[in-house]
Amino acid sequence: MFENLQDKLDRAFKVLKGQGSITEINVAETMKEIRKALLDADVNYKTAKSFTDEVKEKALGLNVLTAVSPGQLLTKVMNDELTALMGGEVTELDLKNNPTIILIAGLNGAGKTTFTGKLANFLKSKGKKPLLVAGDVYRPAAVDQLQILGEQIGVPVYSNIASKDPVGIALEGIAEGKKQNNNVIIIDTAGRLAIDEQMMDEIAAVKASTKPHEILFVVDAMTGQDAVNTAKAFNDRLDFTGVVLTKLDGDTRGGAALSIKSVVNKPIKFIGTGEKMEALDVFYPERMASRILGMGDVVSLVERAQQQFDEKEAAELQKKIRKNKFDFNDFYNQIQQIKKMGNMKDLMGMIPGVGKMMKNVDIEDDAFKSVEAVIQSMTKFERENPDSIQQSRRLRIAKGSGTKIEEVTKLIKQFEDMRKVMKQFSNPAAAAKMMRNMP
Ligand code: GDP
């Protein structure tokens, strides 16, 4: 996401490179470039204009700082202002009520149902006990979709396909949730292809009768300015509490993320970065600003890793490593954990400096495919006893996995090396010895 904007901002900053200080003239030239970059990213004109005016004023005001270069100074000012533009502080969900009622609204195809599942999954991982309510009375397929998602993440779904009354279903769902002691009830609603009075009336009626604590408006970031206009129309009618921007993984421009707050004055609370249930991030304006400026987002990366991290499992693994019992089954499981963290390219983009480098590199969607195929072609015995895999077994595995024997050998060699290193690190004395031997 944001690759194009990053590129253009980079170019704008070059104007200042090598300049001793920020002057009215060079800053004006840079601001013109930045404004152009923002407009190209599909930020609306008013927002882009007021943004660059603000940055210019701040940059000139801070010009007395001689310790930093004009480029560094501008990066800092831009970082602060982008953060402010996107809402400043992170705005978390209000979950103090029991049950907390969350209403989900948006157009068809925006990613509402997917987000409903992701949110339930996210809240479940935080120890909440959510219930999903399937409130789309027009598309039976949407009800099925939610049910499948619910099953996948282990969260119950309330539905009543015999009913065509969205208010009734929502109220039934809440009653059911109270009975089952669910502390968060998330109501998915029907969308339309475009803004439509009947839809708005319906959602407004659901709002009036369920009195939700949060109303989240879901919108597809790839629609750019349209996303901002739709947000405005929904907000005028619903006065929602937060925005969810989906499909940021596919949006290289990012204009919606930058303009929505300043147009509707409601915070972005979550962003969707993929189709998987785990591809959801809490929206942190400051981290996003750093990402736009190519400064990386290590904090989000670490948090995603932590979400996938199970302490008990890690302790078990430690034990196995110490006993040199780490086998191909464990290796395979580790790969699955990494994959759950999301799309590789996206993950790499969170590392400072790497985002830009990776831009033109085509990372396969599934970088682990051949490794997985090789492991899957091993027998149970082989996976548990990697040392047993000699030449004839390698040949069979290569055939079974559609790879070459060299690839199988390479993987086994890498696996053995990894095991050695892991073993050394699990034994403090050996690790210390190894460190001493390092050049
Ligand atoms: P709804 O009509 O608003 O309920 O939309 P859906 O939840 O059915 O989503 C529409 C399509 O967008 C589906 O194919 C989803 O898999 C996809 N989708 C939803 N969120 C994201 C996202 O964050 N990234 C990507 N790449 N696809 C998404």
C-alpha cells in the first residue's frame, strides 16, 4: 500500500537535498511536489491544500534548528502532520458495556461480512466472547458466508432466514447473545450497490432499536474519492463511530486513508489488509504515517507476530529443540504460523527501508509452496526422523512433491543447519562458546 505516494514524496524531498536550510523558495517548490503527490494518491484537493500549507508553516517555523538537515526536518514535520491528518491518536473500540453492541454498515462488496468475521476473530483473541448476527435479509449467500466464517474462527452466528425484518433479526440476535452470555454482539447488515434511501432507512431503524455502542462503517479503500463520498453520505444519516478501510493491500495510492478523517471527522479504527481472517490491523495514525514516509512499521510487525505466538506451544518447542527432537512436523507448523501473519510482501513492507526495495520484486503469494510440498511428501516416520532420509527416500519425495532431488537435499541440509544453530542457542554454555568463536 501507498507505494506510489512514497515514491513521489521521495522525489519531492530530493528538492531539499543538499540545500543548507529551508527557505521560502525551496519549501514552496517542495510543497508543490508534495501537493501533486497527494492529489495523485487521490487525496481530495481541499485536504491536500490545507495539509501542505500547514507543513510549510511548521517547517519554516522550525527552521532555526541547525542540527538537522532540511530533509530530516521536513520528514519530521510531515510525519507529525500526516499523523494528525489521519486522526492523531489511535481510537480504540468502546467495549465497556456488557454486552457491547456493534453495528456494521457499508455498501455491498466493501468487505463488510469479511470484516465482521475478522472483528469477531480479533475480539476473541482478546478474550471476548462474541456473537455474530446475520442481518442481510436480501442475500441468503451473505448469511451462508457469515456462517462459514463463524465456523472457521469458532464464533457462533445467529441467523433467521425465514425472516425479512432486519430490526426483528437484530433484536432476536441480541436476546440470544444475552442468553448465551456473549459480551460482544456484532450485527452485519444488508448493503446495496450504491447509496439508496431504503437501505439507509433500514439501517437507521436497526440503529434506533438496537442502540449500538459502536457503528462501524466499512469501505473499500481502492475506491479512493468515492470511498470518502460514501462515508460522508453514511455519516450524515447514521452518525457512525468509526471507519474500517478494507483492501488496503490492493490500494497503492492510499488517498482514502488520508482524506476520510478530515472529511467526516470520524476516526479510522481498523484496516483490512487481505482476505484472510487474520489480515486486520488496528489503525495507528502515527505508524501509518511512518509507513507512508518509508520509515517502516516495525511495531505492527512485532504485534502481528505476538498475536500468533502461543506461549505454551513455544515452551514445548523449546523443550524439543533442547533434546534435538525438533522435526519436520514442527518445521511445517512454524511455516503455517508465519503464513497466518499475512502476505509476505506486506510483512516485508513493514521493515524500514525494505518496503521501497521490495516494491518491484515479485514475491510469490505462497513463497513456502515447494517447501510444504516436499514436507507433505514425506512419510510420518520420515518427518519425525529427519536423519533417516537417505538417497532413495529423497528421490521418492522429489517425485511425490513434483520437485527435484537437489531441492529436497537442499531443504534437508538447511533443516539440519537450522537444527544445529537452534540447539546451540538453547544451551547457554554452547551459545556462549559459539559467540566467542565468531569473528
Ligand atoms: P460485503 O458485500 O461488504 O459483505 O463484502 P465481502 O465481505 O463479501 O467482501 C467482498 C470481497 O472482498 C470478498 O472477495 C473478500 O474476500 C474481499 N475482501 C474483503 N476485505 C478484504 C481486504 O482487506 N483485502 C482484500 N484483498 N480483499 C478483501
